[in-house]
Amino acid sequence: MKKQPTPSYRLLGVDPGTNILGYALLNVDNRKLSLCDMGVIYPGKFETHQEKLKHIFERLQSIIDIYAPREMAIEAPFYAKNPQSMLKLGRAQGVAIAAAMMKGVDITEYSPRKIKQSVTGKGNASKEQVAAMLGNTLNFNIDDYYLDATDALATAVCHFYQSGSPLSGQKRYNDWGSFLKDNPGRKA
């Protein structure tokens, strides 16, 4: 019996921010990833925090309407020394989640460390290392994009790797040694 191809779908990755918010869309077709679109939203051009949040909500809903992603992966806020910055970032993340929920998109949240580890094999990788790995994996020139957009792309790729579904095409490993044997290019 011939194996049926897996259905294609899209994943949306979001790197929340109140001045620059990165987004990226991946096409997943028969277990293969390709870049659909990525870019940044500029809420920082608005004067009030409320206007910034409204802009995030409206732009993400528009992106969801255009690309119809099945799932959204979003980076979780990290610990910040400035409580006000942490609060504002959390609000931006909440508005992004609400925009996706209103459109019926499933949401998964990942820590920055988990995203870096999933993409590069190192949880403390720099933004530039993550972007370079993504450029190699998806065959595109990272110099053409803001790092906020590549952070969003990393979040989507992380979700693809972590989903554990047969659609991800990723083999499950019980230990690091087995993973490295099948992925020699991912050594730390």
C-alpha cells in the first residue's frame, strides 16, 4: 500500500516586543520546511502603550487572515531586571496570543533557551548563531532580515522540531549520543 503524503500546513512564529515584533511563517509540506514569509511589525512608532498593543493585535490578525497558519509558536518572556520592561513585553505577548486565539489558531509557548537549544543544539547560543543555523537549514540569506524576524523563525522551527507529531518528520531520541550520531553537524 502506497503511503499517503502528509497534508501541508503553515506555522507562525512570533518574537513579541513593543517596539519591534518579529514574525515568520513556515510552510510544512510532506515533512519538509520552507520559508513562506518573515518580517517585523513596528509598534514602537505609536506614542502610547495601548496604541502599540492595538497595532500588534490588528497586524497579527491580518497576517493570520492572509496566511491561515494552523499553529502559532511564541517566545515566552524572559526574566528582565526592569519590571516595567517585563510587564510591557508580557502584554505584547498576551495580545499576540489573543489575536491568534480569536482566529482559532493553536498556540504553544517556548522559552528562549529551548528555542536556541532546539535550533542550534546549544541553549546559550547567540542570536547570530541561531540566525546562521536557520540560514543554513532553510537556505536563505539571513543578512536580509532583522534578528527579531529570525528569532520568530527560530520559534517556528523549534515548534516544528518539538511537536512530536509524525508530521514534523523528526525522530525521537532518548539520549544526546543517539541524536548526535544521526546529526553530526549539530555538535556543540
